[in-house]
Amino acid sequence: MTTKLSNAQIAWRAAQDIPDGAYVNLGIGFPEMVAKFKPDGREVIYHTENGVLDFGEAPAEGEEDWDLINAGKKAVTLNPGASFFHHADSFAMVRGGHLDVAILGAYEVAENGDLANWSTGPGSVPAVGGAMDLVHGAKRVCVITDHVTKKGTPKLVKKCSLPLTGVGCVTTVYTSLAVIDIVDGRFVLREKLPTMSIEELQAVTGAELVIDGPVVDLIVPEV
Amino acid sequence: MKKVYPGIEDALADVQDGMSVMIGGFGGSGAPIELIHSLVNRYRETGSPRNLTVINNNAGNGAIGIAAMIYAGMVKKMVCSFPRSSDPKAFTDKYLAGEIELELVPQGTLAERIRAGGAGIPAFYTPTSYGTLVAEGKPIAEFDGRKYVQERWLKADVAIIKADIADTKGNLTFNKAARNFSPLMAMAAKLTIVQARKVVPAGEIDPEHVVTPGIFVDRVVEVSDPKQEEVLLREGVKA
């Protein structure tokens, strides 16, 4: 019995909602996994902050061109129709609202759509990269995350306790237990694991889960 | 017009103590390794240039490139968006010890500030960073019902960048994603110094293919087989 989705399964679920023809930016690390699960028959064009549209998979080992990398500094390849551009054009694509979807990780998401994902507070080296730009640029800003922290505390909260990446910016959260839209400052539950009751899900969520329309079973294949 | 310099040291001779230096590159892609290490070598031999403010997306990786500058002790302050890397020890240790300053700038804001600097636009508004620590102390304004943060232009005394092909008039092309910040930095610095894999006579680059027009470029030096930071890191090269 599934008690929670793996990271790959969360990425798979997020990938199902990316429409054909979408321009998409995937954050460094876990979000990069979403590209693996693009449904067959859909064309998705990936943007990377450092100036490439329509990059493809990683090259074979030994075939890397280290002038051709993604935001995570990993070597990539190009799809037919790819293009290069400088950083100001790259962020015009982001901040000008030209991207359809951005997918990021999170430390915390608040019910009003606030996101904290760049700083764990004092004592660490702060690093923001392009996250603060992406959360205000893409038409849909999606978060993929475990539903709770490693210590078991909710990551979906009433108000973020960590430094914010952006205010009221998140559209949808795909977690290890549920799919939740943020609508008018509330967490609206769309899908949940069938093995879990709404009460059980609410118990590990730090703010009210609103039921507004059908709640569908979150069913994800083993991937 | 004489933009082409025969040697790296001559091309860099006017980089002096206390200057702000924009350095092209995103991680190792586009990092002008030979120019950087010429400055490091001069610092090691003469103690200058020092107290530099370095503007780059990152803050060095391993022990070469910008990390070598930080290890050497030439850098007073980093202006960057992402001071992390696979081996960020050079910056992290000095930062946590309070020996280097950091101005953290969101990546798109960093690019736009540099572009604005090059385009003569002293400030602009962006939604990026509104409501975050990064916006503290900055003017906020509302346009069409949404809040925006005022950001100022960013200029520098010098830009050092890596191009693929340069012509004798300073027109540049770049290799793949290695262009990143370099065309913007070339615009925003008082003195732009370029290392190019190949220098060709004016007219040999198709004007349709010029990425950075020569008006933004002051000095060009040919480095025909440039080192790639990522390759050096993987080879375990130390400074």
C-alpha cells in the first residue's frame, strides 16, 4: 500500500499537467526530474536561465560541451529549433510573462501562495539564483515537494517562517500526498492518496484544506 | 583604432586596486580563465590589483577562476546571485569568517541592472524580490495594481569577458551558452577587455552574426586554446 509518493512519482504527476507546446523552466535539482516524465506526444520546450531555449537530455559521458550547460551547471544537448541568447533576454522571457510553467522546490508554502525556498536563515550562505524572478514570471508557478519535512512538520503552512522567495506567487503544489491549488488565499484540495482520509491529510497540513469541488484519487504509477 | 593587444598582461594593465570588475560566465561556461589567472598572477607577484569588487553570477568553484582570486585574497566584495557551486569552499569560508562582503542579487535583477547600466537607465522597477529580505530598504511603487521594487543600474570600472571570435574592430561572437552575462557586461563597464579564441580581420564576421558590436569593446586579446573551468575542475587542477 502506498503511504506516500516517491520524488519520481511527484515529478511524474507534475509532468502530466504540462500542456503541449508549453515553455517551461525547471528549477535546479529535484524539479529537473519532471522532464523525464513528459507524456508521449506532447512537445515541451525547456528554458534555462543561462540562455538556452529548447535544450534536450544530457549528452553521453565524454561527449559534454561545457559551454552548453543548464542552470544546474549540468551539460545538456540541443533539440532542433534551439536558440541562444544573453541573460537580459533570458530574464525578459521570465519576467515578461512569456513562460507558461515554472516548477520549483520549496521549504515552505503558505496558504496565500507565499513561497520560501532559498534561505534556511542565518549561519548559511544565502543563494537565490533565478528563483525570485521565476516566481513572478511564469503563468503557472508549481511547487513539487514532500508534504512534510524530514522531521515530520508540515511544509504547507498558514504563514512561512523562513525568508520568502516571493509573495502570493504559487499556483499549484504537488506533494507526496496530495495535489493542492492555491485559490484566493486558500489551499484547495484537488487530489489526495486514496489510502488517506481528508482528516489524516489535514493533520499533516499546517493550514486549512478547503474542499471546493471534487477531490480525486491521486493515483501514480510506479516509476 | 587599435583594439587588438598582443599580450594578456598589456591588455589588463589598467586593472588597478579597488576597482569593480565584471567577469563574464555562468559557472565555468564563458569564464575568461586566462584573463582571470593573469590578474591572480600579477597580484601574487606585486600585491596588486587588490580590494576588488567582483560581479559575476556565482562566487567561484574549486580553486581556479574566481575561486582562485578569492583564495589569493584580491576580492573585497562579491556581487552575485548564487554563491554556491559543487565546491564553494573558497567563498564560503571567507564569507562565514566575515572576510568577504556579499551583495546578493536575484539573477534576473542582476542581468537587468547590468543592462540598465550599459543602457544609461539609472533605475527600473521589477516584481522580483517584492516582499522579501532582498527588497529591504528599496523604494516600492504600485503600477496597475501590482507592487514593484526599484532597482538601480550596475556599472563597473572593468569587464573581462570571453568571446569565441572577435574582429579587429571589437565585434564579438560567442560559443553556445557561454555568452550569458558577457554582452551585458561589455556594455556596462568603462573598459571592456575580451579574450577571444580567434581574432579575425574586420569584415570576416557577417554583420548578421555579430552578438556584441565593437562599440562596447575596448581591448581584444587572442587566446587560441582557452581553458574551460569545468574541465580543469574535473581534472582536479589547483590554482
